Amino acid sequence: MLAMTATRRRMASSIRYSITPPGWSGRSTMASVSPVDSPQLLQKIALCCIPRSGHHRIVVLRCESSYGPATRKQMPAAPVTALLMHPVVKEELLRDDHMRRLDRCCELVSTTPFRSFEELADHLPYLQVLISSWGCPRIELEAAKAMPRLKLVAHLAGSVKGFIDDAVWRRGVYVSNAVSANAVPVAEYVLAAILFTNKHVLDLAAFYRLHHENRAPWTKEAPNVGNYRKVIGIIGASHVGRKLIELLGHFDFRVLLYDPYITALEGRELGAQKVSLAELLSHSDVVSLHAPLLPDTRDMLGAREFALMKDGATFINTARGAIVDQEALIAELESGRLHAVLDTTEPEVLPADSPLYQLSNVLLTPHIAGSLGTETQRLADCLVEEIERFAQGHALKNRVRYEELTRLA
């Protein structure tokens, strides 16, 4: 066996060393050390190939990983981390550059995601960060007890409500999610809907398709068309609601906000005027719903609320259909008094005989406002940046607090 000096660097599926063999003064080479008898980085003996002069010397190198039973009394500075999600989610959301960034700041036990805690059993005692997403199991107290070193659950998705047992929260585990990243495309969808509906784009397009005439005859009957100085009412200062207010600030809108959990000063700081729900409904040209679905908000908008809305106003729902009394909404829409842009309904999907499919004053989309396609990369960016902050000892940007759960979606 050749004696040599080795300086270790972590990789996702191997141990990488800078090797200086004897007699090669001032010269070193990088080599990836792959495990011999285990897929985990737990063994002390590995094979190493050293390139030199166009050929390879096979040597046995004594090496020791900083992770696993061999050194369980000395945890690495980089947090031991595992992926717990459906493999398809990992392939679609976490690109190679995301995995490289995770590998630089974490001790990844595997680049392949685990589907269950049973699969993760050998690693549970050492895990410090758990990256979860769609397709992962609920974190019960029993699983948490098997992870005594767990410090952070980073959820590569939206809501974590109902996903983590209350007892786990009380153990002091930090929880983070990507809700703020997912709020961006939803707010963009709503902004586009506001601009289009105020401009009566769909109505004008239908008129043109049917009559093959200039817009002039139609616009004479709709002098209120346009976006300038329109009043936009936002129900709920959620992540989406706040992002939408920010986007609306670039236009000549007056923004009203209803949210019982914020003060008038907080509303002004966001860029909106806090008002009552009744005032918002009666003064807004567009009403956009961004409240969470909670016991107190189920059916919060019914016949009485819709009756308060201005003739010709538009109602937008990208939150949850159950917040709205569907029959009351349909009745108003069938009268032709209101317009609607509905990305969420109750139920999803609507029955085939739902009148919402046929109404010309309704734009119905199949729950597409959230992250799709390229937008999912923002979710991954958000998650990786959060874990980098955690690994560097910085405060989390997207932390979810247990005491806030009762009013979160």
C-alpha cells in the first residue's frame, strides 16, 4: 500500500481527495473515491485511481468519511441532508445546478430521493436537514424521534399545514417552504387578468369574431373600458396578495385591501388602503380573492356579498373555490351583471353540466395560476437559497412558525 497525503472534499455520491503520492513532490491530483462495499459513505477502505502519464495506478487508500457510524461522535460542519419526495418531483424541479449547490453546502446522503422513512432508516439518526416535497409522507412524532439531530424541514412546495404533526413542531424543528416563490406566478396571472378584463379584451375579441367589425360600435356602449384609475380590491394580505399589491404599484390603480389581521398602517406600508369587506366590494372595479381556506372563511362570499359589487365588476378567484358560495356566484354571473375569472372552483373539476363552462362572461382555467413549467425553477431556487442560509448560520427567510398555522392556508 502506498502512503500518501489526502485532503478530502465532499461529493454527492463519492469522496473526492487531492492526493500527493510519495516522490511526486509539489504535485497532486484529484481523484474520486468510490465506496467498495457499501453505497453509503460509511466505510474506511476505498479504491482510488491516480492518473499519471497516460495510465492509471490502482492503489488502496485508507480514507474516512466525516459522516456515518465510523465518526458518529463528530458531526460534519455541513448539515447531513436527505431528499424525501417522489422521484418525478426531484427530476422536474431540482436541476443539476441545484444539486451542485446543495452538495457544496450540505452532506447529501444520496442524490436519489427517498420515498419513505423506512428507506431512510439507516440515515435518520444523523439527519439535520430534510428536504420534502410532493409525494412525501407525513412527518409523525415517531419519525421525528428517530431524527434526534433534525434541525430543519425545507419543503419544496407550498403549504406545510397538515404535513407535520403538532408534536414535531414543539420539538423546535425549523420549517421552511417555497410559498413566497409560488406566489409570484399567481400574482402575475391575476395582474394579467386585471389588465385584460378592465380592457374588455375577451368581450371585444368575441364581438370581432362574430361581427367582423371595428371596435367602435362596441366601445360606445362601454365607456368604462380601460385600466386608468380603476379600483382594485384585494381580499387577503397573503403572500400572493402582497405580491399583487407590489405589481399593481406600477400602474395607475387605487388599491383597497381587506384583511382582519393587519393594521391600517401595515396596509399603507404595503401600498394599499385597508377597508371593510363591504366597502371593498362596493367600490372595486375588480375584486381578487387571496384569503386562505379556513373554517372561518368557508363560504365567506355569498349572495349578500356579491350583491354589493358594482354592475360590470369582475371577480377573480385564484385561492380556493370553497371560500365562495358557488351557487350564489353562478346566480350573479347568469344575470350578466358581473364578470369572473376563475382558476379555482368547488369542486375541482366542475361537473360537465356546470353553467360556468357556457357563460360568456366567465373565463375558466384549470388551476394553472401557480407554478408551471419554467416557473417551477423558482421554487427550487427558493429552497436552495434557504438551505444555503441555514448552512451558513443565517436567519431563514421563509420560515413557517407554528403559532401562525391557524390562519395559514
